[in-house]
Amino acid sequence: MPTPATTRIYNFSAGPAVLPLPVLEEAQRDLVSLPGVGMSVMEISHRSKTFEDLLNGAIEDIRALAGIPATYRILMLQGGATLQFSMVPMNLLGAGATADYIDTGSWADKAIKEAKKVGTVNIAATTKADKYTRIPAPGECTLTPGAAYVHITTNNTIEGTEWHTIPDTGDAPLVADASSDMFHGPMDVARFGLIYAGAQKNLGPSGVTLVIVREDLLARSTEALPIMLNYKVHAENNSLYNTPNTFGIYILGLTMKWLKAQGGLQAVARANERKAGKLYAEIDRTGFYRGTAQKDSRSVMNVTFRLPSEDLEKQFVKESTAAGLDGLQGHRSVGGMRASIYNAFPEDGVDALVAFMREFERKRG
Ligand SMILES: *Cc1c(COP(=O)(O)O)cnc(C)c1O
């Protein structure tokens, strides 16, 4: 019988995305009965010591991986990053205050639309006129003095751009949607007021949203909020106010252990730089492929590129899929190709794509 490794194809999907094989294998092995428990993780009470240990273990590993200060709370919520588009302003944007948003892509734009339903929003900068092919320079951002917070999208999953320097927002807490580059490398959490990430790109399966929030900001969550949308309630209940996504948290926890076993975020960053470096080098090699993001804004997680014509792009998708390189079609809103190469994406898959690109160009270029 073939092993799972030999039957697995290379999954370049933007999300839900590839998970580490050892994580899947451990989950498979323990699916019917967790060792010493005799039940599946999906069958045990979320109030049991077993589950609390799993949850707290995951939280401790997250804290250790990024050296997160004790003044931050780590929450595991539901509703995806999209619910955070609403929860962030509902909790942090008080009446009469203004929130600054930096518009760097389709997800940032969605966050802005939700925030506007809640309060006053200032678009501090936008690169929409450049089709979101770049991150704005610090000088382009007009921040509101005394803003309730400044919101950025650290990695623009669809457009393939990423902030390489965290902007200085003075006293205004920086809020980041890090859904597609959370833990792609070391991060200085102390620079942020709140970070959120849907798990299904770089952390685990869909259905869990990681929220890291500075404790003092919880004072802004008023009792008037619907209880499930209140960060303070979730923090006071260690994400167990109601039944959390127990299975999702379990897999996320295993993924954090895998990250630690890789040597932590420094080591993962080196691997990610190497993987992305190989792909961008191939894109830049002759001009047949064309990177869509400006060079200084390129993402290490989502590599976007085009071919000389849409016909060739269609052919590329068809042939690459047939060759076991899945999910390379770009987002429907921008077209072209997108190779999502998150932490769990293996380097030999990048090598396979580079070889495929060479051969495709040789035949069609
Ligand atoms: C995928 C994604 C989202 C949406 O996440 P959901 O969990 O599906 O709500 C939001 N922001 C970014 C940057 C994303 O990549």
C-alpha cells in the first residue's frame, strides 16, 4: 500500500492550505482514541482536564514561539478572520473616535467596509491606484492624531504583497490581520495592540481564529456588546465561554509543536526565505514569467505571477495540475498564478514547481 506521503500531491492552495504531514499522521493515529484517554478529541468535554491541557499547551507553545509578553492574552475564537473585521471595531473603536486603516488589498478593503458600519474610519493610505501591487511607504500614511487604533494587513494573500517593516504608529495601538503570514518568522508582538489570524493558512485547520490582544485594550470591551463578540469575555473565560472548536484547537496545537520541532520561528523564516527566493529567482530569470508584486513588497507566503497570455496561463494551470502541482490558479479577482508556500509547504514542492516552470517555458516560451 502506498504511504500517505507518496499519495499526497503538492498543495499550493491559499487556504485552507497544506498542513505538516507529521501533524496529520499523529492526528490520524490518535483519532479514535487519544492515548490515555480512550476517546477521540472530538468526543471529550471542552471542560475536561484533557481538553484544558490541550488548549493551554497550545497557548503556551504560541507564547513561547514568539516570546509573547505576559501582558498579552491569547484567544482561540471562531468566525474566521472575517468576524474579526467586525469584532475589532466593535471592541476597540469607541464613540467619537477614529480608526485608521491602511488599504493594501482585497482583505484590507473588506476589513474597512465592516469597520465603517461600526464607527469613523480614516483611510490612512491606499495602494489601490497601483492595483495593490505594493505596500505604502511610511511617508504616504496620514495617521489621525489620537486614533483608536491603526489597522494593517501584514500579508495580502490575494495580491502577493507583505509588509517587511512594521509601521510606527506612535501611541495608537497597531492592529494586524496576519491571517496569511502569522508565524512565518519571528515577530515582535510588543509592537502590536492586537493580532488576529484565521488558522487555515499558516496555523492549522479552518474554524479557529487566533487572537492575541494586549490586556489593557480589553478595558474597551463594553457590556453592551453581544457576549460572543466581546474580547474581554473570551479572555476572562480562557476562550471557553462556550464550546470552542476542540478538534481545530487540537490540530493547531500539534502544528505549534511541529513549528517548535523545526527549530522555532527563526529556522522557519530561513526555510521560507529559501523557498520564496527560489521561486522569485525563477520568475525573474528571463522575463517569460512576470511577478505581479513590486519587488520590495513581495510576499514570502503567496507568490503571484503572470504568463505572457491568458491562454498560456490556462495551459499552465491545466498542465501543472496534471503534474501534481495543485492550486496554482490565482484568485479570480486578479487572475494569473499564485503559489502559496506557507510554513508547512515542503521545499521539494517548490523545487518541483521551479522545474515545471523551466520545462513549460522551454516548450512554450
Ligand atoms: C483568508 C483571509 C481572510 C479571511 O479569513 P476567513 O477565516 O475565511 O474569514 C482575511 N484576511 C486575510 C489576510 C486572509 O488571507
